[in-house]
Amino acid sequence: MQKLGDFKLPHFFNYPPYFTLQPVRDTREKQVQLWKDLILDYCKTQKIFVIGLEEDFALFSNPVIERSLSHEAREAFLSALVSEGRAEWLNKGHRKCLILWHRVQDWADIIFRFVKDNGLEDSVMTVEEIRSGIESRGTELHGIDRTILMRALRVLEQKGKLAIFKGTSADDEGVKFSM
């Protein structure tokens, strides 16, 4: 089985037709589903939050079989994730895609559990501490994309679980938990 670093690639990754958009609808639907699952799984295990359509992305080529996805195929697979709410285009030109291997509500739930598990109810943390602090090491929150984190925090704020307060810069934005 082929690997990409420590990530095990599925068998279809070595099948050349899967690097070309398939013309038959049923075959393409299966192809799109396989690629969506692969992209989400790879991004989750490698903690990748943004894929640039024009940039080198390890999954989009396979040097072993000398195949690469076309721009059209890359956009089709990412657009399929967007249509399911598992990704968002970050610009109108569809050049960068924010990957939501957890939906924003799921990230909010992860933050809620993190706060409970670490006894952080009624405490204050900076947004940066949540992303890269000692408490978050070894958790899914460590290294989380700031855009996703802020959206998840806003979900919890709307539910009355915390208050977000502005600092003098983005680095010292704070969160007061009240769970």
C-alpha cells in the first residue's frame, strides 16, 4: 500500500482513471465520493485547513503512476465538498478552499468539551491560547485555523456559553467562558 508520509493512501489512488474526471454519471459520482472522503481524511490527519487550487497539494498528483488531477477535476472535487457544507471557497475566483473536516457546529462541540474536560468553565483565555496554548496541545484544537475557530466561538457565544471580547490586536482577542 502506498503512503504519503504516515498517511495510507487508498487503492484507487494508484488507478489512473481516477485522476481523470469520468464521463459516465454513475462512475463520476463514485469517483467524486472517493475523492471527497480522501481529501477530508487526509486534511484531518495532516491538520490541513486550506487547499490552494493552484498550489501543489500532495493528493492531487501521484508520481508513481505519473498522473495529476486537472484544474477542472480539482475544482469539481472541492466544489462537491462545498455543496455538502464540508468546505467553503475563500474567494470568488475559487482559488483557495477552506476544508471543514469537522463542521463549524462540531468544532463548537469540541471546544465545549475541551473547556469542560480541562476545568476552564468561568475562565478567560485568549484565542491564541486556544489555538496554540499548553492546554490545547495534543487536542484537535491545537493549530486550528483561526477562521474556523472564530466561527465556532461565535456559535457558542450565540448560545450564551461564552463572550468574545476584542483586544488591541487580533493576538489578544479573548474569550470568557461561562458554561
